[in-house]
Amino acid sequence: MSPEQTLLAFFGKMNEWELKCMDREMQCDAGIMDYSDSSALGEKEYLDIYREFIKKDKVPVRDYQFSDPPDYDPARELITRDKMLGDDVVEIETNVRGGIERSHVYCLVKDRDRWLIAAKWCIGHSGDRIKATV
């Protein structure tokens, strides 16, 4: 996969995960599922995605959290620019449309035969980069 395909696949997996987490939370609210079981399953699913797409020595595991609407949505977060910084490093800029519009920069690095996310920044109104959790 290319760096862009990798990032879009990550957005898709995270979107699916956040939607599943929201569904389980509704089941918990309705008394159908236990909150601790839901959290344990959600954490395991997130770690599976983390292991597939994230450069472990560059990005710490984040706390178990998801958003409604999802933070990651491949239909709304569009790649606007990419910049190769070397043979094995690329920065990809995205813009999230709809809702609260925002821009991000993701740094991906080549690790053997695949691209992994090594960093994420939010872009402030003045163009400054603010380190963000992945």
C-alpha cells in the first residue's frame, strides 16, 4: 500500500471501530451489555488497529476513547497534500470537512515493506503545528 492508501485504510478501520464502540455504549445504556466488557473489547480492538498502522516506538498508545460522531471518517477527512521528506518518510496533510473543520498533518515512515503512522499534528489557525494523539 502507498502512504496515502495506508492512511485512508487507518481512517476506515478507526471509523468502523468508533461506530462499534458507540453501538456497544448504547447496548450498555440499555442494560444489554456490561460497561467493563464493552471497554475491554474496545481496548483490544483499538490495540489491534494500533499494531497494524502505528509505529510503536514513535507513538504511545492512547487512552481508550472514541467520539460521536467519529473522529476518523474517510468520507470527511480528505488528503489535500503529500510531501516526500526522504525515501522512507512522507508527510500527508488532510482537511476534515463538515462539522468542525480542521486540518491535520500525519507523518508516515516506511518500516520494512509497509508504511506506518509515526506522528500526527493539528494545524492551528495561524499554521502552527500542535502535537496530537493518533
